Amino acid sequence: MAAAAELEYESVLCVKPDVNVYRIPPRSSNRGYRASDWKLDHPDWTGRLRVTSKGKTAYIKLEDKVSGELFAQAPIDQYPGIAVETVTDSSRYFVIRIQNGTGRSAFIGIGFVDRGDAFDFNVSLQDHFKWVKQETEISKESQEADTRPKLDLGFKEGQTIKLNIGNMATKKGGAAKPRAPGSGGLSLLPPPPGGKIAAPPVPSPSSSAAANHVTPAPAQNSSSSSRADILLDLGTPVPTSKAPATADLWGDFSTASSAVPNPAPQQSNWVQF
């Protein structure tokens, strides 16, 4: 315990530069202390107040403003409690219990000129002991958890478990069950009954002969034909591609053209079709 106490460090919770100290009369009843019974215009001591903490204990230290010499100290184990009490008629005055190194104690009154300083002093003590309460509850819960019997989830000697996994052999050497269609994945629809692709129709010989038959253009006047032929010679390029040499394709064309009588002799500048 002594080593743990030495490792604890002291932290400063609040510092107020101006505080007044008063000698107070003994408490006359259980109603509490009243600041109006003190000599508020003539404080017995004026200095600086520091609130510090070391471990779970807080300390109110009254020190000299210039030298920092300790005037009195009040250890506080709990708040609110007998070590620090508020007066009944003001929020700027408190009664604290100071102690010296020999264990002797006395009650004195302290007061702040500013009401905000008194508020900060009160809140600093409240926050510290709120933290002490939380730390006590956490340590208590941890001790209770250590004393509880621990749950053993390990396998005992010779203990086994059985796992049932889908699509796996239930017995040694057994075949896996076939997967039912439609249970998952993609499936293709079967073709419709009697559905066949119809073949393209075969053209008859008469229709092919009619399609290959070409009717020659009627004869035109010599003057208009010569002008059109001259324009064709100037504007139309001579095709370079040769017609496919297919005997059947041009057979009907030659037959049809031979049945037509030869026109009158044309001029030399006509284009031969």
C-alpha cells in the first residue's frame, strides 16, 4: 500500500487567487452555519486557495499569495460531508475542517468575493468525487467477475460433434444427392413441342424465267437519241467491271432480244447497248 501511495501523483483541480478566512463561533443548533454571524468585514486571513487531489482524496489548501507558504490544509474524503459544508444564508461561504500533521482539527469559515469563484470551487469537488464513485463501481464489478465461476466451453476427452452439410455424403463412400432443378443457378427452358425452323421455299422454273426476262427499251427519235447519247458519252464513265460469264443468266436475255426485229440503221455516234 505504501508503494502504491508513493506512485500516486497530485493533480490540481481548482485555483482561486482571493479567499477570505474567518473564525466562526460554535454551532448553536442543527440548522447549520450562518455567514451573517461572522465578521464578514474583517476577515482573519486573506490568501490563495488551491484544490488538489491525490488518489481518491481531495485537499483544500490555503496558501500565501506571494510566497506560496501553506497556511492550512483540509483533507476531504467525501463530498458533501462533514469536511466541507455550505452555509444556510449564502452560496459564497463555506465551512471547512482543517487538520495539522498531528491530527488536530478545527472548523473555519472561508468566503469568496466573486460568486463565480464559489461556483467553480463547488463544481471541482463534485466532479472529483463523481469520478471516485465511478472508479469504485468499476473495481467492484471487476472483482465480482473474477470471483464468478468461469464457463468452460472446451471439448472434454473423447467428445465429438457431428456436422450436417448439404450435398455431402451422409455415409462413408456414399454418393452425393443430385441437386433438384430450379433450386438455384441458371436453367434453360426446353424448346416448344413440334417447333421446327421452316426451310425457305424453292422458286419454280417459270418464276425464275420471268425474273430473268428483260424487256428492251422502246426506240426513240434519232434527234433526241443522238443528244442523249452524246450526253451519256460525256457524263457517264465507262464501267470497268466485267459482267459475270454465266451462260444461264444471259441465255433468256439473248433469246428475248433475238425475237425483236432489228431497228432502222442508226448513226455512227450511237452507244450500243
